[in-house]
Amino acid sequence: MFRSFQTRILGDQPVLERYAAVMSRAERKLFALMQAGRQWKGDLHRTLYPDLGISATHLDMVYRQLLARLRSARDLGRLHVRELEIRLATERLTLDRRRQALRKTVQSLAKLGAEEAALSRKIRGLRQTLGPMKHQALRIRPLKTLLDDWYRKRRLLNRVRSKRRKLLRGLHFGQRKVQRLSHRLDKERAQLEKPSLCFGTRKAFRACFLGPTRPVDGAVRWRYLRERSFTIEGDSSREGGNPFARLKERPDGAFDLELRLPVALRALSETTYTVNRYRLHTVLFRGLRFPHGEAALKGALASHRPITIKFISDAKSWRIIATLRQGMPEVLSLSNAGAIGVDFNSSHVAAVVVDEAGNPGRSLSVPASTRGRSATQSTDLIRKSAARLVSEAKAARLPIVIEYLDFSYRRIVAERWRGPPYMRSLYRLPYAKFREAMLSAAARNGVRLFQVDSHNSSRSGHQRFARRYGLSIHHAAAVVIARRAMIKSELRSLSSGYNPGKASQWHPTATREERKACIGKPGGSVHRIDSGGAAGAQSVGGSSPTRRVHWLDSG
């Protein structure tokens, strides 16, 4: 597995700014040549790096990183193509339904028009055949009856005509939307073959140059955004695990970073020396301390493992991120000793310890509500929740079982079938971030992690375990999730029509402080998204979800 540790270099660093500008220029130049049809061959390699003022190794790094960005763009394009295909299929299905409704409406309109015309003819005939005044009171009653029927037909005819106008309008705008989606789909498919890149992101480019409130110094801002980071890849055959950015351990436990500069930046060097007839220009950053991972970095330096160094500039200072490969720790989870089931929700994470027989034991709730928090705060909260669950599993020496959720389809169709509020709630649900945090924490601590299908987990837990063991809906769903990984039966002892009554989403012993920690305020309303119930994610299991287990063993 790969691990990353970061630290900061305080103050202005003109050397790093110039270094990032040189590497960014090389990447943009190489991408422009590749888009023009040039191939990565020896002539391009030999003629390019002397003009850029960098070494051949630098250019190789830029080429590999550019290929990685292009692969990422293709993968993202495939996701966009899949989303557009689903949206296009949904819109076409909606159009077919509207066309069918329009045909029925036209038929109903023709039938009602014929009936209204027949009533009009009858009314005109009765009015012409009315006799003298003394007999008119007796003969006007059939005319009143016909007039009542005629008025009812007219009102119904007006409603059907209004419905037809709405269907025609919806059909028109639906066809336009299908054309737009088809155009976007063709464009995305064309970009899969030859993807395009915008260095510094398109969003930032539009904000700097095309937005209504674009800044005055938009060009300067854009140049900073596209030249604020660069990466130096590691190499195990070089000293310090990196040919251009070497970490050196100091006696006081800190690190010194020796950064070798390209030829274009030799005027900014602090030290110049000769190695094998080559002039090397370097700068030294002294006294770097990593808040986390110093032991791992020292072990990597001692074992001569490659260490990739990435430099990123933000509003505060320059960050240094050291990435290294680390072996997997020894698996500490016991087999056939039970499991810890985890049910993820929008407000909290419910976990239950299940023994080897499938019976629930101790339960706990970990806060996971990200509403009103920034992205950094949400990530920190999710990681702390995952770390607490993994620490519980490590102490009990039990594997963790989480649910396998895929909201991609629901997020596409949620706006049409469930409305914008439900769609926004789905987008606020940080399940992907929680899954990533659980995988990382479990791999670092030697805890096995399994994923199972979540289909009907809340309903099954509500019927089987909620009242019997005094559990909440979410804790009962966690029991079902753990039992599915243990291949336990889910046959219900109750009839399908039996309603065990309303169960609370909280454990009966949950205090007011625990609920406040999970939802943010006591008694506050929580927009509940039941990830395992009938309103949950799309099922990825087969016809027998009890036996469907995704064996992702992080240990």
C-alpha cells in the first residue's frame, strides 16, 4: 500500500515557484506536441529537453505524469458517457410515455368532440320544435337535461385540450433535451479517443477570464493556478530514494531536503558541485518535521525504497508531500469469531458486534453528520469515525463488514423521480469518502474488511432483530450486514404482512448527548436516507443477496 505524509515550508520560496513554472511549461509543451500528432520517440525527446532547460529524466517524469492525467481524463470521460447514456435512455422512455399519453388524449378529444357535436345538434332540434307558450314549460325539461350534459362535455373537453397542450409542450422540450444529451454524448465519446486537458482546471479558467465577476489580475491568477505544483518521482537506485529531491535524516530527528535544480534554474542554486563530470546545482531546505510518519520515512530511507516528493502551493505556504510504498501489516483479525457490522447513515454510523453464532452484542454509534461543515471538516470527521471503528475491531480482533453502495444510478434519476431535495441529500451523503477512509484505516491496522450487498437490510433487521434485542433500525441493519458476510440465514420467522410496529432510529439507551453529537442539535430533524432499506441504493447482488459477498480483503 502507498502512504503519504506532508509538512510545510514557511515563507516565500521563489525557487519552488520557478521550478513549478519550468515543469508546467514542459508539460504544456509536450501535451501540445502530442495533440498535434507527434509521437514520443527519440527525436522528440532529444530536441525538447535542451530547449526547456531541464534534464532528460525530468522530461521522462513529465511524460509519465501527463500519460497518467490523460488516463484519468479517459476514465472520467467513461463515467460521463455512462451517465449520459442513462439520462438519455430515461428521457427517451419519458418521451415514449408522453407520446402514448398524447395519442390517448387525441383519441379522447375526438370522442368528446363528436359527443359534444351530437348534443349540440339535439339541442338545436329541440329548440326548433318547441310549441306554443302554454306547452313550453312541459317540453323544456329535456332541453335542460341536454344543456347540462353539454356543459359537462364542454368542461371535460376544455380539460382534455389543456392536457394536450401540456403534453405537446413537454414533448417539444423533451425532444430538445434528447437532442442536447445526444450531442453531449457524441462529444464525450469523441473525447475518449483524444481527451483534452485544461491546466489549472476549466472552472478556474472561466472564473479568471469568462466569469461576470472576473478579477482584474485574471492572467496572474491563472498563471499561479496552473503553476502551483510539481512532482519528483522516486527511484530506488538513487540515494535517498529520489534522484532530484533527497531526504536526509538529521541527528535531532528532523529531515533536510536537498533539491537538485535543472539547468534553467542554476542561477538560484546555493551549492554547486561536480559528479562524474556533471555540474549539479542544489538548494537545501533544513529542519523539516513531519507531524506523522517520521518512523515510516526513516524506514524507507534505511531500506532504500523510492520516495516520491510532491510540492503544492496553497494560500498559506508550500506543502511537501512524501509518498512511499509500505508493506501490508500482519492480519490480526480472527476467523470464525464473529464480525462487526457497520450501517452508514446521513447522521451517524451504527455498528454492532456480532458473535460467531450471529447474535448481536455490544452496539455503538459514531457521529458522521457533515451538514454545515466544510470539505476539510467533513473529511476529518469521516476519518476519525473510521479510525474509531477500526480501533474497536482491532481491539476485539474481529473483521469489519460494511455495505456496498452505488448511488451513481440513483443520483442520475433522483431529480426526475424523487425531486431535487432527495437528489441534494444523496450528493451530501459522503459514503465514498467513508468507504475510502475505512479501507485505508483497515489496511494500516491489519483488520480485514468485507463489503456485502445492502438490499433490504433495514427491513430485514427491523422485522428480525429490532424488537427482539431492543435495537434501533440502523443497529438492526448492521446486524444483518454482519450476518450476510458470515453467510447466515435471513429467513424471516414472521409473515410478510406482519408489521412489528414503528422502531426508533436510535438505540433505546442512547442519551441526549449522544444524539446531539450525531445530528448536531438535540431534537433536530434529520433528513434520513436509509442506505439499506427500500429507499436505499441500487442492489448489486443477484437473486439471493444473502449469499452475495464482495470479498475485498484489505488485510
